[in-house]
Amino acid sequence: MTPKDSAPRTLFDKLWDSHVITMREDGEALLWVDRHFVHEGSHHAFRKLDEKARGVAEPSLTFGVADHYVPTRGRPVIADPEIGQMVERLKRNTTKHGIRLFGLDDPAQGIVHVVGPEQGLTLPGLLIVCGDSHTSTHGALGAFAFGIGASEVAHVLMTQTLWQRKPKRMRILVDGTLGAHITAKDLALHVIATIGADGARGHALEYAGEAIANLSIEGRLTLCNMSIEAGARCAMVSPDAATIAYLEGRPYAPKGEVMEAAIVAWLALASDPDAVFDRELRMNAADVAPTITWGVSPEDSLPITASVPSPEGSTQRQKYLMEALAYMGLEAGRALVGIPVDRVFIGSCTNARIEDLRAAASVLKGRKARVPGLVSPGSSAVKRMAEAEGLDRIFTDAGLTFADSGCSMCVGMNGDLAASGERVASTTNRNFRGRQGVGARTHLMSPAMVAAAAVTGCLTDVRALLLVEG
Amino acid sequence: MVPFTTLNALACPLGLENVDTDQLIPARFMSRPRDAGYGGFLLHDQRVGPDGASRGSILDNKAYAGAAIMVARRNFGTGSSREAAVYALWDFGIRCVIAPSFGDIFASNAVKNGLLPAQVSEVAADAILEWLAAASGRMITVDLQACSVVCGNRSYPFVIDPVRRLQLLNGWDDLDLTLQHEAAIKRYGENRRREHAWVVPAVS
Ligand code: SF4
């Protein structure tokens, strides 16, 4: 039984305890899953169901989203038959098992990690899984959310449960206030550069402190989204008044008396004052500059004011740096500012919510992009909102393409790709080799920084741009 | 699942760090059905140039043909949760990856498919890589009972979660185990809905 009034507990402890169905002697717990999201990539898992001739245990807690493969232009036609088949297969599988699908033609369609919170399917206190590593995003609302592989997806479909060992608890406290034009994305890259791409491995990561409390929900979603790039099992922020305000009135969120009871439960989730973490880190928001990646891992991040690093350290480290620079086509020691880019992309579950589009549009307004670029809103709802605010016009007037919602150039499965050797300023989450296309060179940064790169045609400190041009 | 006890096999010294799952299998191959075999997609873009020509990767070096063990550096399998990364390794013939650290989701996916992620110290990884580099075609013995990697006359310990170790040793499938708890699961689900009405998705 849970020691309710005795030992102080962290947010994560509370989330964990409330989902344990049974514990095995060896320490593995069988956990209940409150929400399960599937997408086109889940076809391997559905096939496992067919092989075992089993059904879906809780179709009403399972939601399908078409995002990874959907085209961003020319809908509803899907030109590539192989891609069309992926979208069709998801439709077939969800229909067969009675699962609600946010499909290609659904007004609520979008990227799974944008749709969940936006529809009020993601709530504080829930355990949420999806066969996608960026499921950590949903923790921004105080949920216990993590990505799983296809075997686990199949297990959840069949049983609505998962075997897990409790991860360690880690907290990052961020004091102070982020500077002007410095966003959750910059903070996330700063954290990853500080602790490394495996710095939070095996840990459930909670963010707290003044800077986090002052982040919008959109910002918290970005921060928790990127936490997988620090290796965290999951990431979270305690639900507060901002969380509740964000959720009120969302289609699938509780209403009336049920909502009132929910709010009481949610506000009790915050880590107790004396709760102990296995690891704790403290940083100051004032130390965060606009941050971008220069290499091939999100940990290869630096303030925009820095220079491309020179190979130094151990032989192994030098080799890594040299290979990364060769792939990126960069010369050691040159300033990051001024490196020409070929293309920009604003999109993905990291940075394509309305606040992100507004930030990019505020930089692009009245300016022209010097390079081509694509804007793919995080969801169809975000797209409509952007159009209602006239942001679409700002993007197209600047010369960028404003398209439909999907994963698009974050992963390129739908064919939205950069050419080999092209340098892309991107709001996405992974600068891995080949992620945006074979030989494509990705620099991760915030939406405002991508917009600044579009305007100048090179990596730019958005603060300087706004200062100079007014 | 095939049980894993000991493996004596040719080892391929990949020796890279941060080998993410996007590299292990580029996204564009993941729509293919598994029956076709995923081995050819393993580290595809490092092995094959845009023109289709071989890039002379160690994976295609004849000296390592048939390798069932791969040795890499820190943060192997980081990134995307794609289990297809494990399928690519498995279909290529790899049964064990030795590295100083693994992406969490990758390690879990690996075990569920019978592939052993053996975590050694940085120092041990360096030593193993050096030993393999000294002469091609060297064999390694990985003993999951003893949790050791034996290279010639040297032995290095590795760590793996005890539960995962048992699963691999016995070739257990999670589902069989879970189904023994069916009644408890049903009870939990009913209680949760009754005690916390807000967990049920509101019908919009
Ligand atoms: S936008 Fe990118 S990171 Fe997010 S779910 Fe889609 S592919 Fe994954």
C-alpha cells in the first residue's frame, strides 16, 4: 500500500504509485495505462496482435493519429503509393479494433504529441504511452508519459498494461528568468549540452523553479519533449493554475463536477517540499543564450555567440568532433553567426504550436526570407488558428510555404526532405545524420532563431537582428 | 523468443559513439514488412553512398562477415523508439551489442527480441575495441550466466538489469506473465474509473 501520509513523495513517486497494479519480487511493476496513442508506425504492433489472434483490451483508451507519413501538401491525395498504404493501414487497423482515429481528413488531425494536449486527452496524473520516444512531451501537464517500442505497443494493446522498473528521480531546478527572445527550446538545448545526450538516462526528470513556473504550457511541452534527447525516461512539470487554465474546455477534458474533482487531485500531485531526488541539478535561466546545435547530436549545442569547436580532448573525442564537422561541412573555429543556410523548417512536435508560429511570425513580419522554407503547423487546429490570426500571410509574404500538419521534415517519412549537403535551420528535435534526408545538415534552434536565419540567409542571433532592424 | 545463454562469435568493432536509431535504420525503410528482412537496412547510409556504391563500412568487410557481436561506444541506440533498429541488427545476424551505455528504449526493445545489450565500462569498451583492432577475425565469448565478456585471456564484467537477464536466459515473453494477472488488471481498471471519474476521456 502507498504510504499516503508518511514519507514525502515527489511528483513522479505519486504518479508511479497510483499506477501500480502489482509488484513482482524482482522489483518490476505492472502498470496501468490510461491513454495509448498509436500512429502509422505502429503497424508492426498490430501485426503482432494478428499473429496472436488477440484484440485490443481497451479501445476507448486508445487513440490513433495520422502524422508520421501524411503529406503536407495536396491533401487528401497521397501521390506516393507506399506512403498512402501506411496511412490506409492505420485506418484499417483502428477501424478493425474500434479505435478513434484522428485521420488525414479529421479537423483535429495533427502530430500526436500536439493533438493529445490540445484535445484534452493528455491530463495531469495519467500514465500515457505511445510508440514514439517524444511521448515525454505530455509530462508537461503533469502526466507520466514515455515512449515505447513495438513489442510494448502490442503488449499495451492486448492488456492495457506494461511491465516497468521504477526509474530514478532527477530534478532540474531553473532559477531566474529567461532573457528576451530566449525560449524553452534554448533552455532545453542548454540542459542537453550541460548534462549530455545520455545525461538523464534511467531517470524520470522533473523540472521546477521560477523559470519553469513562468513558462507557458507550450514552453513546458517543448522542454519535456526535448528531454528524451538528454536520455530521460520521461519528463514532467507539476500541474499548476496554468495547467488547469490550459485544459479547461478542451474537447476530451473533464467537465463540471468531474473537472472540479480532477483539479483537487491534480493540485495534490506536486512534489512534497521535503521529497528526495536521486539526483538534483540547479541552473540559472539568465545563463541561457539563444542556443543552436552545430553537430550531429543534440548535445552538440552552443550559444549562437560561440564558434564551431576545435577537435580537442581524447583521441576518441577528437575523432568524433572531426567526423561531426566533416558531416556538417563546418570549419573548426569559425563563428556560428554568419554560416549560410540553404533552407528553413518550422514544424514538429517540439516547436509547432501556436505560440511557436507567433514567435516566428513576429520576426518574419514585413521581412523577406532569403532561402526557401516550409512551415508545417503542429496540428490542423493550430493551422486554422494561425490562419485566423493572419500568420499564414506573414509566412507566405516572406516567401515561405505554409502547409498542412504532420511530422513532415522532422523525420521526412512523407517525403518532405532536404537534399544531400543542404544546411537546414530547423525547429525540430534531432540533428542526427540523415534525419532530414541523406546527407542533410540540420541545425536545431528555436522558431524565432529559424525565422532570423530565414531573413538573413545565415545563422543569426535573433536578438541582434531585432535590435538592428528594429 | 529464443533464449540467450552464452555466445561465442565473431565480433565487429564498430567503435562509434552516439549511434542513434536513425542511423541504425533510416526512417524511409520502416514501412517495409518485416518478412522481407531488415538486415540490409542496418546502418544503411553509412554503408551505401547516394550512388549505390559501397562506402567500405566495417559491416561489409569480409573479415567480419557473419559477426554476431557488435562493439560500440557510449549511448548506443539513442533517439527514436523504433524497434526496427533491433530488427535490422537481428536480421543482419547481431545477437549482442557491447557498449558503455544504451538508450533506454533501445535496451528494452533489444531484450524483447532476444538481443543482449551488454553494458561494460568505458575502459573495458576501449580495451575490447583495441583487442579486436589488433587482429581481424577475433572471436568473443559473451556469458549471460556469469555476465562476462571474454576476449582471449582477458575477461570483462558487464551489467544488465536482473529481470532482463532472466528474460533473456529463459526466452520469456511478457504476455504470458501478464495474463496470469488478468483478474487484478480488470479489478484495477474498474476501480480506477470508479474512484477517479476524470480519467475517462470525456466524449466530445
Ligand atoms: S514531429 Fe518528429 S519527433 Fe515529433 S512525433 Fe513526429 S517524427 Fe517524432
